[in-house]
Amino acid sequence: MSTALLFDAALCLLLLGVALAAVVGRNIFGSIVFFIAYGLVVAIAWLRLESVNVALAEAAIGAGLTGALLVGAWARLRKGRVFDLPGQPDDPKDPLPATLHRRFTGVLCLTLTGGLAFTILSLPEAAPGLIPLVSANLEVTGVENAVTAVLLGFRAYDTLLESIVIAVALVAVWALTPEGFWGAAPGLRQRVRPDGVLVMFGRLLPPTGLVIAVYLVWAGSTLPGGAFQAGTVLGAVLLLTAMAGLGEPPAVTDPRLRLVLIAGPLVFLVVGIIGAFFGSFLGLPAAWSKTMIVTIEVALTGSIAVTLACMVLGVPRERNAGRRA
């Protein structure tokens, strides 16, 4: 048995073990930690499958961003109810006991797993798909990364709609703003110790994260990377800066914030309109294709970063409320 096969077998067992710990854990915070670990292990699995773009997205979004959202939700829910106490009685306002909830969720998960397994086993033999077609026309896009070519060249409509959906999702989050708080900065103002660990990381990590984000968006035309991965890393930098109390997010009514939020989709639309003059909407001329794709990627990176950071920060809050020690 080869070393690679042993590593893959251990990786599969670790993946199943971490997933099981995240699902069946009685401690909510512990389950969140295992979920974040699960996202990182899945990213390693994608690397073993040579899907570097998917691995980057899984590590940044599946583990990082989603993990931050879950931790934030846990912190807010914990204020209103005590969690993680063994033998905690059922909520008297809930007509169904907690045990029944868990059993129903377990049965639902098993049913879904069985359905997915049946679907996968029922699939026909693997077909070549669009790989030959993309490879044959890759030169037309002006980029060497097939994933970037598909997202911004051959299926640009999908990517444009995805960028708009992210912006609409942030609007939905802001729509939950408590009455009287509109116009304030999103999230709670941070108050941390000047000599604390969080402040130290807030000063050391953002420069590194910024360099990584710039590299990912610039290398995305030839190597694994792109706007979504770079935007997620840059969004994490913005969040860390806010959490360390080194900078307060701008108010939701700030014109500069709104301009950055719509810059990505707006540039995408403008490039699409320019392409319409050359034959079709979002049809990029071959001579300018790479330049336009890189321009779209840069604009999308800023919009995605700010949008994700604002979504994690949440709704606007009263500026003098919610200080944290």
C-alpha cells in the first residue's frame, strides 16, 4: 500500500470523524469549532483532488466566513438562553421536546444522505463534459486559468448574477436594522485592551492578508485564485481590523461605502455593455479580453470583501451601545 493511499484513507477517516463530531456534539460552541475544522479538512481533500480553486474557496468561505457567522450567532443567542448544560429541561413554550427535535433531525439527515447516495450511484458513466470545449477556446479569453475563463468568459451571466445576489443579501441584512439605528455603523463598537492578543494580531496579520489578496486576484488569470477568494481574504482583513478596535466601519449611509459595494457589479455591467457593441452582451473582444477580465476581478474583489465584512458585522447598532471589554 502506497504512502499516498494511506494518507487519503486517513484523510477520509478524519473527514468523517470531524463531520460526526460537528453533528452529534452536545456542546454548541464545540460543534462550531468542529464545523470550522471540517471546512479546513475538506479544503485539504479538494487539494488532493487537484481542485485548487475549490480548495481556496472552501477554506476561505466554508470554514472562515461561515465559521465567523456561526460564532457570531452563538454569541448573540447565548445572551438570551443558557446553552451546553447537560440535562437541561425542555423549553415549556416548545410543544415538541428537544429529544424529538434531535431524532427528527437525525432521520432527515439520514434520508438526505440516502437520497444523495442513490443519486450518485444512479449517474451514468462519466462524460467528458465541457472540458474539451473550454480547452479548445481558452486562448480566446486571453487567460490561462480555465476556472476564470469559465466564470468571466463562457458563463459571465452566472457570475454577474452571483455578484448582484451577494449585494442583495447585504440589503436584506440591513433591512433588519432596529428602528432608530439607521445611519449608524454596522456591528457593535469594539473595545479591547491596547496590549491584548487581538490588537497584536490586528496589527500583524492585515498586511499579510492584503498581500495574499492582491496576489490571488492578480494571479487568478493564470493560476488558481480570483475575485471571490481574494475578496474573502480581504474581507477577513477588514473584520480583523474592526474586531481589534483599530478602525470603525463606516456608516451604512456613507456614499463611499455604497460606491465600493456596487463597484463590482457596476463595472461588470459596463464591460458587458461594451461587449454588446462588439456583437453580444458580455461578449468580450479577444484583443481586450484579459484586460477586461482583470478589471472586473479587481472591482469584484473590493465589492465582495466589503459586502462579506458588512454581512458578518450585521445590522447597524447605536454607536454608544454594546461596548465590549
